Amino acid sequence: MKVSENIKIAISSVVMTALVATLFATIPGQVRAESGAGSGMNIGILRGIVRDVEGSPIPDATVAIFRVGTSKLLQQVRSNKEGRYLLRMIPGTYSVLAVAQGFNPVTLPEVAIGRSGPLDHGFRLERAGSGNTLPERRSDRNNVKWVRRAATISRTIYQNREGDQLETASTAEQHEPGQRSGPGQSVAETYVASSDQGVFSGINYATRVDISNKTDLIIAAQTGVGKGAPQRLEAYISHLASPNHTLRLNTSVGLLGTIRSEGNESGLGQVTFQATDEWRVREGVILVLGADVSKFVGAGSDVFVAPRLGFQMDAGPKTRFRAAFTPGTDDRTWGREIELEGAQVMFREPVAVNDVVVEEGRPRLNRSQRFEFGLERVLDNRSSIEANVFFDTTLNRGVGIQAFAFDGSASPALSEFTGNQAGDATGIRVVYSRRISGRMTASGGYSFGTGQSLSAEGVTNPGELFRSDVFHTLYGQFDADLGTGTTVRTVFRLSPQATVFAIDPFRGRLAIYDPSLSILVTQSLPTMGLPFQAEAVMDARNLLDFHAGAISEAGSLRLNGQRRTLRGGILVRF
């Protein structure tokens, strides 16, 4: 049996087994009994719901605990979609702060957390904007420890959320030992997509498991039907080794497609391991040490090992410095990130892109790497700006190409091939983000530098497929929460010249060229009181169908990237 068939069967079995197990776990009466009469007796619990002044729950609010009389952050969590939060602390007296994007923060100066039982406390947050309330006049309102950024910013390749390394679990809502996880612990997403490549359909699934108070496990799987549909199984483990060290291990195995060599077609898969130690050296200083290991399986056996280094320092209450040296990820297609209890799970989209380089009949792993450093500056309680300089090196970057002949024949020949990109790129990226209102955020960016573009010489000489060039990239993003369960995200990207990036300047991952104008719309669906949350998803990519290329008298070349694609599906959170 071919490798591709083995991977498809294994991933499909895991997805279906996990779905059945999750559904049975959510049936009333199947909740497990509490473990040990004395479990949790040495830990105090603070829990509640964060709401606005009208009583509506506020999702993704931050609730943070500080040492009384100081600004020392001890722990923080984020509320789930129902506004619920839960914090575990050693019993004592603390200061507690609640804040959310578009709302004024609320601080409780002294809260006594004991062992006798959970302490319930809800928050009512008032919308920001007038500038006349006491929280908005605080001298420390822009402190990076709790200022809600104007928008979600794609920062350096290694992105750290302040306070995550202090949490006993990077979750939006933690649960008492022995109890079944509540809503948001698992997600299942079905999808159907249509594009020039054909019709795709499949299912994505991810679930989070509490191994202990210090260890989390997330299992994610994808399976689908259609050319280029993703087939992947992943596991994410996060372990709080000490208050200053968080260890993370990501593993994945997936099917990339098939390789034809010497008349035979074989399945090609890839196994990837990523291990990091996030070390909090001192207050405001974080160091990341780790490594990535990737290996082809099936039609190839190439191996790539690369270090992963990161450094982050708060240079002041409004300024943060970051530096990183990392490899490009194995993200071959456009991906949609789903937040599962504080962790980002990236599901690949069903897009067929030929980007595997084959030399002497054997596929070669991509070896793109980036060194990047820069500053992020909070301007006020609504806006921030980020500037970064990056240096890329590229080896074995497969770039899909379409070649058109200008000979005027009755049936113009269309040939597709993959070019081997090897070179470098150097540039600067600037991103400005602003919260327009409590429900709308926007960001804009510009990146320029030297890189590689397609050369017209490649029409007749494939060895001259790429040339050095100056690139300019424009980026814009607008997010809106319409308040009716509908959210809209619009992303615009344009690179009029060099578009063959080793690593995307704005996303920090391998680029499949530019998506032009893309729109993502999600709509919450009624659940009739059932214990889950559901939403409909409509995802339109590259609406302008923009593709860069090169033209000469002999013919033309065009990037074989993502064409106009429309994707729809239903996402359910258990």
C-alpha cells in the first residue's frame, strides 16, 4: 500500500475516533467523578464572568493577578466566549485586574483567595473612548502588561503573549481536577471549497486534554477529499517546568502529495518536530531556545535540522525589543488559525500548490531561515507601531510556475513545472495598528527590500528563472465585530514586483505568494440550548485573482499560486 494511502487511513481513523469520543464525553451523566478527596486543597480558586455594563459576556478579556502593592504580574488568563475565567493561585491576598479590548480596566486592590472553596467574582467593564473615566486617566494605562493592542499584530516569527509563561496552563478557562472540560475544549470544522483546482471537502478537528495542572496536550487532525486536500495529524504539548521555564513540543506528520520519478508515482509525507524552552530570565526579559527537525518519508528521506532562538526584552513601559533566528515552517498553503484555549492551531487550507523541489529523482527539504530583530512601541491606549529588519536565506524552495507560449498555435500549450529557488532576501517591515472602536480594529503595513522575482530569461533558460530585484509589499487588515454574532476580517496584500518570498514578511511563515484581497466572515449559529457553540464560516481568498509573472518575446511565466477560492463550512466548539 502506498504511503499516501497509509497516512490518509491513519488520519481519518484518528479524526473519527476522536469525534466519537468527544461526543460521548459531552453527554450528561458521563462526567467523571472527582479524583481524590484532597485534590486541589492547597490551591485557591478565583472564578467568575466578565461582562459589559449591559450584562453581555466579554470574550477574550484578560484577568490578571498581581502582588499587592506592586506591579509584579503573577498570573493571567483570558475569558472564553461566554466571558468565563478561572484562576488557580496559592491562597493569599492579591490585586486583581480585568481588562478587554475597547473597555476600561477594573482593578480590585485586595482580594483574599482561600482554600475553603472557589471564590466567585464577576466584573462589569465600561467601554473606553471618552477619556473622562478614572481608568483612562491612570498614569500607567499604557503599561505593556495589560494594554490591549489595537489589533492582532503579526510580530516576529516567535510570538510571545505576555504572561503566558506564568500560567499553570495556557488556557482561557481552567477546570477543577477530575471534571470534564467545558465549552471550547474541542473544535470540529467541516468545509467545502471550490476553486480553479476543483472541489475540496473534509473535516478539521482539535481537542485539548488536561494532563496535569502544569501540562497541556492538544491533538489536531485534518482529513479531506480532493486534489491537494490536507492530510495531517499534530500534537502540541506545553509543560510548566518551573515558574520561569515553559517547555513546548510540537510534532506533526502529514501527506504532501505524490512524486513521479523514473515512471513511478510514490506518496510523499513529512514528519516535523519542534522543541522550545521559553525561559523567563527576569522581569521583562524572555529567552527562547529550541530546534526544529524535519524529515521526508515515503518517496524521500531528506532531513533538515535547524536551531530556533528568540529574545524579547521590555525596554520600558511602552517599548519592547525582539530578535529571533528561526527556520521557515512547513506551511505549504494558506492556513487558518483557530484559537483553542489560548493555543493557536493552524489548519491548512485545501489548496494545491506544487512547491517540492526534485533533484535527481529525489525530493529535497526546504531550508529557508530568517534572522529578524526590531522594536514594538505602544503609542497610546488605542494604537501601536512595530518595525523589524529581516534577513532570509533560501535553499530548495520549490516555486510552482506556469509557462505560456506566444506562438499563436490553435491550442496554446500550458506547461507546469517547479523552480528551485536559492538565494536571499533582506528588508524592513513596518506595521501600524489602531483600535478604531470597541468593535473595530485596523492595521496597515509596508515592507520593502531586496529579494527575488521571476526573470523573463527563464522562459527559454530555466537556469535563469530567478533574478535579484527590489520588492515592495503593501498590507492592510480590518476586523469588525458587528455585535450580532457576525465578525468580518478583510486582508489586502499586494507585491507588484518581487513576490517570490522565502518567508512571508508579514506572517512569518513560508509564503505562497500574495492573496490579493481576502475576506473571512463568521456567523454564530443558534444551538437550542445544547452544550456546544457553533458558527458558520465563509472564506473567500484572492478575490482579485492577482498573479505576478514575467513576459518576454519568447513567452511568459506566471506563479502557480493560489487562485480565487471560495470556502464555506460549519465550526463547532464542544
